[in-house]
Amino acid sequence: MSYIVQEISTSIVKGMYMKTEHPIIWDDVTVSRLWNYYSKTPPYSEIYFSKVFGDRMLKKLDIPFDKEISVLDFGCGPGDIWEHMQQLSVAWNYTGLDFSSDTIEKLRKKALGTQKFSGAIHADKLPTDLTNNQFDLVLLFEVVEHLTDDILDNTLNEIHRILKPGGRVAITTPNNEDLSKATKFCPDCGAIFHEWQHIRSWNKSTLQDYMHSRGFTSEFLTPLDFSEHGLRGNFIAKTRRIITGNYALPHLVAVFKKSK
């Protein structure tokens, strides 16, 4: 009997190592599984870029904090930007939207019943059920680097639809990221993937050209190196280095206006 068990175990091991290396296929299931895991697993849950640097991103937008505007945090995760807005006493009326049910549930638990919180939406499709011309500002923080061509186009079409005339979308994304530096390999299934599910790299020209093609005009677009912002920023950058192999990358921070 032990010989049979050993043969079965050997076959399983051989089968595992015979699996072909392949780029992961990011779909609704794999994306949700990854981010549901990160949202509940330290230390990943503690080093979300928006969690660490969200206050700096908000300040860099140069949009008055005391102005009562309607804001949608598209791809909000567990609500890190909402927490920064609370700490900064921002008067904006906040709605969060995400495609991960676990992260939306986290946001609901922490924010339900607080002032300026207008809800948390779990979206499972595009277009969403949001109405036309609903928001003054959409935050698209650390999102566009994750999206395939078709989803990217659909996302910007959706944001254009739900923004009021003259409304704005604020975008942050790594600047000229070398995707290979965060590429990982799964020895169990053979999948090759970017640890943070990034599938594309942006620079100032490509982001600006793309947004212009989607019906937006540039108001503000600049690189910013968050890893140089104080002792806390340096500490978190080093923590990210230990965990992911990368320091906090220079980022693009941009504001675009709905033009048509």
C-alpha cells in the first residue's frame, strides 16, 4: 500500500512540474481572487499605494477641499482614499465603487453612517447602473495600469458618461514602469504574472494622448516621486522593496476635464 501511495505522490509531483509556463489570463475571476486575497492579508493590505500616499495624491490635485462636490472613487479598494479624506476634513461627498466584493464590504463597514459618505457600490459589469452626468469628479487612482484595451476603453466611456458637463477625472499611475521588475512565477500552476496585476506601462505622452482620444482635455499632468516624501514615505518604500522587490515608483498625477 505504501508503494502505491508513493507512486501516486510521485506522479502528482511530476505532473506539477510538467505544467507549461504561461502568462496568466486576467479575467473577472482571477482579478477578484487576487485582490480579495490582498485586501485581507497582511502585509499586502497595509501597503496599498492609496493607503500610504493617498493624502499626497489628493493634495497634489489642487482641487479645493472645502468645495461640496460629488466624487466617485472608481476602483476604491477597501476605502483608503475615504480615510484620507476624513483626516483632511474634505467636504466632498464620497461614493466608492469596486469590482471586489470583499473590499466593498470593508468600506461599507468602516464608513456607513458617517457624514459625506454616499455609499459603496459593488459593480459586476460595465456600464454600471449609475445615472448620466452624476459626478463632479471621478478618482481613478492606480487603476489604468491594470486594464486591458477593451476594459480600459469601456471604463473611460463609463466615466465620461457619469461625469457632469465640465466634470473632471483625476488619474494616478506608475510613470514608465518596467513591468518585468515585478514579474512573478507560480511553481504550482506555471503562471507568469505581475505581482500587482499591472499589464501596461504609461508615460506622460501616452496617457495624455489616450485621454484626449476619449473626450478629455488636460488640466494638470506631472510626474511625482512619492518615495522621496519624508521618513514615513521612505520607510514604506523600503517595506514595499522587501515584499515586492520594488521601491515606490515615480508616478504620474493628472487631472483631465470632460470636453464633449
